[in-house]
Amino acid sequence: MTKTVYVIDVKSGNLQSLINAIKKVGDFEVKLIGNAEEFKQAESQIEKLIFPGVGNFAHFVKQLHDRDLVEPIKAYIDAGKSLMGVCVGLQTLFDSSEESEDLTYRGLGYIDMKLKKFNTEDKKFAEKSLRKSVPAIGWNNVDVINVDGKELPQDKAYYGINNKNKYYFVHSYAAIVDEETEEVLDKATQNGWNFCYATYGSEKFIAAVSYKNCFATQFHPEKSGIAGLKVIKSFLEDTKYSEVNHKDFQVVDTKIQKSLDGLTRRIIACLDVRANDQGDLVVTKGDQYNVRQSGDDGSNNVRNLGKPVELATRYFYQGADEVTFLNITSFRDSPLEDLPMLEVLRLAAKNIFVPLTVGGGIKDMTDPKTGKLVPAVEVADLYFRSGADKVSIGSDAVTIAENYYANGKTKTGTTSVETISATFGAQAVVISVDPKRKYVASPQDTTMETIKITDASKFGPNGEQYCYYQVTSQGGRKVHELGALELCLACEALGAGEVLLNSIDHDGSNKGYNLELLRQIKTRVSIPVIASSGAGKPEHFEEVFKMDCGIDAALGAGLFHREEYKVNDVKRFLLNDANMDVRLDDEVEL
């Protein structure tokens, strides 16, 4: 018999994947509650309520107040009814957050703690003259599970959570445990609260909480693969305790080297999607962004490597930690009317339970039908509501950065980077950078920060010993007098949460990532950096992860599309040959 699960909807991020996950784990239908009136109408029928939140703490809590949902939710929890919070849904159980110094809107106040931002100057990183990436984005263990004041044995799971599997975290702020908060947590424990803990760098934070029938996770179970689906299933089936099947997770050898931040090495599968000459969306790939191939018959067609949803689903089952769709058609008409790409996201999200990113043409634009200006934040919301977790901004980011510097590094609060970040959180905004090496004879020949070339075989065509990476837009077709470093620093200041760093010089080369470029950017920004362009074999992933600057993730495309390697071929190489920690749950059944 079909059961109904109710989900609080305050128009905050990607609910579609959560809905898909609920339906995946059992015979459930989902109904959304968006305000107090809808809550009141459904209250007598609610047996399971899910309280998800994404983005800025203050924005999310304000939405709860504006919709008069604060008191109904508190009354529901106080009555001991069954509720599951996710991400900001967990954070709202606390009193307040550093993310919102305006205390007009506070959390629900069940735990008297203030959420704090992760420290980029973490001592573990400072010892190596590095900075920890914030937001924290990636797969982490839940180290300790405390129930009724005691640590749960390792052969037990609590709401499906065990301390061997990996779960997907994406957040800048957390309930960080320190000397100041230990007393608060001890008191909460005595009052019946249970806590699960994880560690990011050297900072311990709360990964999950429970109280009576209220349960909440900082991580996203709907984006944590099979391990996360088991958490949702356990909540919906009222399974608080279960035995851990040791076949359900990889056994980590003592030789495995954890990354400095404790996250696994993240492997992203990327699909460049565009319309071919027949108007069908296909996955394509080329050299230096040229995606056409010449045929013996004189034709020059778009290279077709497969259908987007089929390939994306294949990579999920092969163990991809994330999947990225880059729409390189660039929405020649309007993304507001790009129904095929929205449908790709909807279909992909039905069976892919890891993060999905979409990029291409996300900016303020005019609706061709009505002539009305549609802000970028509304364009992004279309993709979040279709199943995307992040949006990738490319060409518009270049224009934004140019204006930022032209106006004396002034923030306007109106750009796509700023508005999407303010609404959905920094972690939802990825800056896609497409740079090409430009040689200069001297650092004085440019206002951009240059790199000294030490290898004589890599000097410029006229013996130049310096270079910088000049950014392009419109798929590499337009060149700007702006460096990749300057672009990244501007967008970080404006609120971007991650950098997808491509390299036109290395794209399609299969010779490995552009380490010179990656090192320049990663040593100067504090947000995560994804290495892209040039991967041709598993050893290239090992090489980039062994860099001394701490690259956060590595992206592959052509080597997966051509089926030279599966995603887990790369992961098993990293695990078995390079002794690196990776997530492997592709063989686990729900």
C-alpha cells in the first residue's frame, strides 16, 4: 500500500532528487507543504515529514517565518512526531549561525549553539603552508555515533548510518565542537539528544542528530549514493538500529592515505552536451573545444558520443562521485525555453543519487516570449527544480569579473554569482574557467600575475620565460584581457563556492592536467578547485592528487566516453596502486 511522505518546501534548492530518492526506496508518494495553511490541512495525515534546506541560513529561516511554518514545525517536533531534517534542515535546529549576524531570524533553538564557519587557516593545513577549502565539498566518514550517551558499536548502524560508508557533505558552516560547546552538548545529551560526529581537517563537527522521533543529517543522503538511500529508507521504515553488513562497504587497508582534509579523492564525470545538426542533444568531445569531425564523404558533423542521460547513468553506476552537464550549445535561443536540457536533468535525477551540476548560459536574460527580464537566480532555480545541485557559470562570470575590477572591486549584490550564492548558498555556484596560456617577455608587459617558466623546453615561441593564463568566453571563441587567477579571485570575493578549472592548451590532449595552472590558482583561492582538461589515464588522476597544493577533485570526460576506462578503474587504481582513499559503493545493493 502506497504511503505518503510530506516534505517542507520553501523554494530552497533541489527537492527533485529528494523526491526521487524517497520513491526509489519504497512505495511512497510525496506531497509538498509550502505554508502554515497547507501544514494545518495535512497535519492529521502526516506520519513522516522531511525538512530539507539548502543555501543561506538566514534566507532559509526567513522563508520559514514568512510562511508561518516555525510554530507548526516546532509543535510537530515537540509532540514527538517523525521528522527528518537535511542539511540546513539540521542547522535550523540550532540557535543561530555566523552566516547571519542579523539575529532578526534565529533557528528553532533546540540546541543552544551558534553555527560557525570552517576555518581556512586550519592548523593541519597551516603546517604545510596551505589553506583548507571552504565550502567543504565531498565525501566523508561519520566517525563517531553516540546514542544514549554511549558510542555505538561498529557492527551497528543508526538510522542506516555507520562509520565505514562515505556520505556527501557540502557546507561552509557547521555545528563545530570545541571547548566552548562541549558543555552545551553534554547538557543536550542528558536531555535525550543523540549526536553523530565527523571531522573536516582538524575540526570536529556534528554530522547528524536525533531526539525522540526527530532525526537530521548535515550530509545529503539523497546525494550519498546507495549509502545515503539506506539512511532515507531506514527513516521511512522506522529502523533506528540495524546490523552492519561488512560486505556493504570497502575495507580500508592501513596503507590507505587519507587526504589532509579527510575527504575522499573526488572523481567527476563530465558530459559536454549540445544539439547536433539534426537538433538532438548529444554528448560530444573534441580537441581545444572543436567538437566537429570530418568524414570521408566531406561531412563535418558534431561528434556524437552518446545520449546524455544514458551516459550519465552509466557513470553513476560506475562510481562517479559527481556528474556535470555542460551545455555547450550555450542556449542559442534561451535557457528559459531549453526544455530538452531540463528534461535531461529530470530524467538523470530519477536514477542518479550523487550531485549533478549543469552549466551553460546561466545569467540575467530577457524572456523571448514576454520581453520580461528574468534574473539569473530564477534561471538557476529552473535547473535546481529539475534536479541540479549546482550551476556552473562561465561566460557571465568573465563579464562580472571585468566589471568588478573596473569599478574598484565593488560588489553590487546584483550579479548572477552574488544573487544565486545569497539565495542557494556559495556551494551552489561553480565558476567554469576556460583559459589559454599567453606568453610575455616580462611581468611588466601585463597587469596580470605571471608565472615564471623554469623549463626551457616550455619557453614561448620567441623565448619568452613568463606567461599567464588568459581567460576566454563563449566556448573559447572570445579572448579577454583578464587572467584566470584574477577571474577566480574576483568570483570568490563575490560568493562563488567552487572553481572548475579547464585548460584549452590541454583539452583533448590526454597528456595530463595543466599542473602549472592548477598550482597557481589553488595556492591563491580558499574555495575548492576541480582539475579539468587533459586526463587520459588513471596515472593522471594520481599525479594531480599528489600535487602539494591540495587539488579538491578531478574531472574526466573523453577517457570515460571512449570507454577506455570506467570510472571505477580510475578509483581502484587510486585505491590499490596509489593508496589513496576513494568512495566505492557501486556494487552495494539497496
